[in-house]
Amino acid sequence: MKRFAQLIHEISSSTKTNDKLDALVRYFQAAHDADKLWMLALFTGRRPKRVINSTRLREWAAELAGIPLWLFEESYHSVGDLAETIALVLPEPVQENDQTLTEWMMWLAKTGRLEEPERKTNIVEAWQSLSVNQRFVFNKLLTGGFRIGVSKQLVINALAKTYGMESSVVAHRISGNWTPDSTTFQQLVLSDEIDTDASKPYPFYLAYQLDSSLDELGKPSEWQAEWKWDGIRGQLIKRSNEIFVWSRGEELMTEKFPEYQLLLHHLPDGVALDGEILPWKDDAPLPFNLLQTRIGRKNLTKKILQNAPLVFVAYDLLELENQDFREKPLSERRDNLANLIENAGHPVLKLSPIVEFENWEVLTKKRQQAREVGSEGLMLKKLDSVYKVGRKRGDWWKWKVDPLTIDCVLVAAQKGHGRRANLYTDYTFAVWDGGKLVTLTKAYSGLTDKEFYQVDSFIKKNIVEKFGPVRTVKPELVFEIGFEGIAESKRHKSGVALRFPRMLRWRQDKQKEAADTLENVKALLNTTA
Amino acid sequence: MLQFNENGIYCPDGNFYIDPWKPVGRAITTHAHSDHARPGSKHYLAHRDSSAVMRLRLGADISLQTLGYGEPLAINGVKVSLYPAGHIPGSAQVRVEKGGEVWVVSGDYKIQPDGVCEPFEPVPCHTFITESTFGLPVYHWQPQSLVFQDINNWWRQNQSAGKVSVLCGYSLGKAQRIVKNIDLGIGRVFSHGAIFNVNETLREAGLDLPFLPKVTDGFSKKDFEGALIVAPPSVGGTTWLKRFGPHSLAVCSGWMQVRGNARRRNVDRGFVLSDHADWDGLLYAVKATAAEKVFVTHGFTSIFSRYLNETGIQAAEVKTEFGTEEEDTPNTEKAA
């Protein structure tokens, strides 16, 4: 655990990717295989379940620290991270502990099954035997909220570097439906044996936003254009006579999409499709928030299935007849994909249409229609491109339409987390509705650090009321909010929900009276599909 | 006996202010940081060891009277004396007494001796005015010897990795503490110009500090090999650092205790080293004065005063214009 805590400390205190990579390599060189497997599980989002709810944890931590609960809560608001707050308020450890990461994971599983009083005894004892750094990691494991500032790609690169392997091979091997109980480090990462995991997905190929002019891409005839859909990127797999659905975050989400089971008898065995999970009705996609509410539900009622019926809009073929197709050119993959979908002949499986264009001018014009067809722009893919691993430049580009914008007034704020702890960075924005400001949306990103400091300092001087961690702020500052789409919503006071809102600019040139009205905002409902 | 008005902390009987934020007739200055020692007052009173830096910062020609620790002075019938605050060289708590009633203004203070300034001394009083910069129970300082062990190790590691070590700390107080406690046997140490000026001023005034050459264009990359550079935090992200070639940038500050603050600074290393009292230090100081009433100034004022009230010590928060210095806030982007 010491070594693992040290790794987390090094990673989170470093700002340079190379230093993080070195820290990971050092860990892989030094740690035991069992610990490495757990580390890999934790770093790739295979988190253990929460052992204890955070309310109890706060109470016990405050008790052990000898401080009132309100003081603990205030500390939490300032630190911005529960695991860290607990680690910091507790008294110095009274004994040593040299259990390994694997042993702690076993302890966690066991403790989770105990009755509450015993669970408390165990946790308090653990706290008293761990240093601040180790406690922090331990608390992260307890609360199940284990997120690290390291991309999966970096972990893959570190493994590749340590063992002299190709990173694309590592990426494929560590994907899929494994847990530390179902495999070993040797088997998962180092063994050449054929995998027995039928659900295993391929790593996704991701594109960057186009940042050069179209002319620099070369001849239009070498490129293919498709609409960029606003759903969930997914991989649909049929192997061993079973359907599996993976999200881009490599989460196995098969159960969330019962519609796709209808394809079981329409697809041949040994196929993997890359495409978009989209709610769809009457030949057009439905707004994203329908999908979002559906994903959040535990039980998919008939009503939900009717309101947001899903289709899979496929745009790539990664495997056919159990053969890895990723090294074949896109044109060939696309032909095979089209055939496959035609043969399947099922309305739940659609082929993402090609956007025809003779030259770049035509394509530029077509991009303007993106919102009308319910997409967020175009995807440009080179016809001879292979299917790569991870985010790569060159052969694939996304070319999104410019965001919709409105000017809003900042009316409330809350302190951020992590590197924004202690700083008001999470804002609530409002627009005018008949002389009153009505809350419209929240946004957290888009300002520079310097702007955040300035806005933070304004907020601290202009707090009107406190509601828990939320502060209402004297309405004065105006921001241009950009967003990708807008839909009606009963859950929001304003009656609309924005898709991916963020701050584009701080309009220091504008008075609050010049912000947009709800009427302006609702008018945008009609311009988008 | 003391009041809070728009100019600062005021003593009507003695007709003087303590650390006023506006120009006044007579100002008693707890220490030379710029949020406590502001320009424009007619007369100043401060500890002897504060005078050199006060003259450096407020002007050589200010009217300044100095006292040693514990030396009494009567001002319009009010007895005034200074006691060590342990914050920076010359920092003092101000004890004010009239008719048997005693108030103490802490200024900024820390409990742990730092090897540079006279250590903090609790002064019994009826009313105590305390800072609360780190008044949250998440702030606990390690013994300074452990922190300097970490710093020395970091320096050695940088040496073997072929990197110059740039260590940032506020130029008055923190920088001298670093210079005085670092292992000078590891390699050469240079100072940034801002720190050089303060160091030399303090050395001339008699403070026992080693001489550190100033980083100038006269030195080449070769001279800096394996060296430690002591610099103010404002050098972060500037081209001034380029002259050293590969380097590791670290900051010494109490705010480094919290990861979010440390990450925001965008430095390679954060060392938790503060010239303010931590949570336990604040509580110790309040209890050691045996004060019946406590006023809480800059920092986590509302939280600390609420906690004191709940533990049976009558406390109230006071709005001041202190706490605008580098060390006082985690969100500073530039520093003096």
C-alpha cells in the first residue's frame, strides 16, 4: 500500500506527463503481480463498490478527530475532496501497517460484508495505522470514488514501455470484461494465449477537432464525410451467440439497451461494430437528454422505452467472421459494413449515411445543415485509413458546427473540487424573464485560471445568501455561454435544458441588463432538430 | 480599550492605531509585511529588528521609533509593549494595558520555532485579537526538521538528475527561514534579486544569515549546475527561470497541505512550510493567553470564532484588510 500511495502521490503532484509515465514504469518494475493487477483495475475504472456511505464516514472521522460535524463539513468545503479531508483531520497514526494493496482490497471486500458496528471498528483501526498519504488512497477506495489524473492511454504506454510491447496490443489486452478475481497479471497482459472473454471490445479510435483548413487535407476524393451524431459512442459485439454493448468509456452496458437484443438473430457471429447509440423516432434522432435520463434509470419501464427508443447507427466494422478488420482500409470496411446491415435488415441497426460532396465548398455548406438533421457537425475520414487505437491526428477529424450562444448573468456559485478546491468555479447562470432573472444553466469550464481568480474574488465580496455550499451572488457579471443543443425539460425551472454548456467568454463589456431573455432562448428550440 | 474602525485597530485612550490600513498619525506596526506595514502614516512604532526592512519598504525617511521585546512605553497614559510573535524577524504582538485591563494584538504568528526569529511567547491578557489564516482542522504542520529533510532530499535528487533546484518562498520571512535551515553542504545557493535585497538589509542590521550571491547575468548555466536558487513565488511561469536550463520548481507554503492548492500552483513540488500557526497552534495560543474574549481577524474568521464560542471562549469575527499578502491566500497568482 505504501508503494501504491507513493505512486498516487507522485502522479497527482506532478504536472508533467513524462514524470507521470516514469512513476508508472517504476511501479510496474517494483510491485508484485497481484498488486499490479489491482492497480490496473483501479486505473482503468474497474472500481470496487462503495464499502460505506459517506454520511457515516464523515461522522466517524469527525468523532475520531474530536471535532464537531459542522467543522468537518466546513473543512470539506474548503478542501473540496472528502477522502483528503478525512485524511487531513485525523490524528497522527498510532501504529504501522504494511499490508499490500491486494491485502487491502481483500480487507475492503470483507469489511463491506460486516454489520455496521464492526465495520466502524475496522475502518477506525485502519485510519489509525495509515499515514496521511496512505489514508487518502484508502479513503478513495472506501468511497468507491477512485479517479486519478492519469489517462488510460498513459497507463498503456507505461506497460508497453516496461515490457517492451506495442501499445496497441496492450490496449486491446487490458480492455474487456475482466476483474482482478477472474484473471492474473501474467494472463491478462503478458500472455499470447487467445482470450476467452467473448465480450472483449477493441480500443476506440478517436478523432481530434479539425484545426487546419480543408485545403490542407488534400484531395476531396480521398475523404469520406459522415454526420457526427450526438449520442453515446458504442461498440456492438456479437460473439458466442451473445450481444455485448460497450460504451466509449469501456463500460459494459448491454443491460441498458434491451433493444439491441433484437439483433441477435439478424447478425452473424463474430462481428464488432463501431457506431452511435441514439434515441430515434420517425427517421430522426431525438435530443440527447432523453438518452441521458434513460441511462440514469435503474429500471427501464415500458414508458421509457417508448419515449426514447434506441437504434444503433453504425459507421465502422472492426471484426467480421471473427477476423480483426482494423488494418483494412476504411473503404473496404465500409463496403462490408453496408452489406452486413443490409443483410440484417432490422430497423434498430442503421448505417450512418455518407454525406456526398464534390469539393470542399459544397461540404462547408452541408456542414451548416448539421443541426437540422440532428447532428453536431461532420466527421471526416480518409478512405484508406486503418482503424487506429486511441486519439490520433491525421486520418480522422471531427468538424463540429459552432456552438449556439447566449449571454447570461451569474447568479450563484459553489466551490470547485480538486485543483479548484477553495475557489468559486461552479456557476449558475440566469436569463431575463419579464424583469426577473430565471435560472437557466450551470457551467464550470471555459475560463482561464486568471479569470477564475478574478471572478472568485468578485463572488467572495458579493455573496448575498448561503444555502449549504451554494452562495447566491449579486447579479452583475455577464458571460457568453456556448452549448451544443437545447431541448424542452420539465426538470428545469426555465423549461429548457442545454447540452454541454460552457463559458465561452466573460462579457466585461456588458451590463446585466443586456443579457438574453428566456424568450430569445426558447426561440432557439425551433432552430434545432 | 481597542476599537475597530475604518482605518484599522484603534486605541482611543492612547490615540494610536495598530497595523492601520489607512494613513494615520501614529501607527504601531506588528511586522513589516505589506498588509500590516502600510505607507503614509506620520509616526511608526515597531520592534528594533523590523526597522531595517520597514525603511527599505516604506522609505528611509519615515519617522520610526523602535522597542525591544518587553520594553514598556507609555503613550498618552496607555502602557504599550511588544512580545515575540515568531512570524518573521522583528515580528511582534502588541500588548496594550490601562487601568489593569490588558489587550493583545497578535499580528501574524506561528508557534513552532524557526531558527531565525525570536519564538512566539504567549502573553496573558483579557482580550486577544488573533489571526486565523489556517484556522481549519485540516492544517497541521510537521516539525520543521522533517520538512527540511524532504527539501534537502529533493535538492539532492535534482542534483543527480542534472536539474537545478528552484525553491520559492516569500521574500521576507520564508526565504530567510529556508536559507537558515537548508543543508548548505549539498551545493551552492543563490538568491533572486528581491530576496538578495531583503537578506542584505537584514544582514547589515545584524541578523545572522549566510551570504548568498544574487542571480545575475554574470553567472552562466555552468555556475548553476547542482545549485539551489531561492526565489519569490512570482518567478513561476516566467522567462527568468530559463537561464537555469532543466530545473525543478518547488514552493514552500502552508497552502501546500491541500492538494488542490498545490496543483493550482503548477509547480513540481510543494513543501508544507508556513510562518502562520496551524489549527492546533491557534488553539494553543488562544488558550495560553487565558483571554476571556477573542476577536478573530483575517483567515477562516467565522469558522474559528464559531468553534471558540462552542468550546466556551467568547469570540467574534472582525473584518480587516489584513490577509492580502502572498502567504495569506492560496489563490495568489503574483507576489511582491
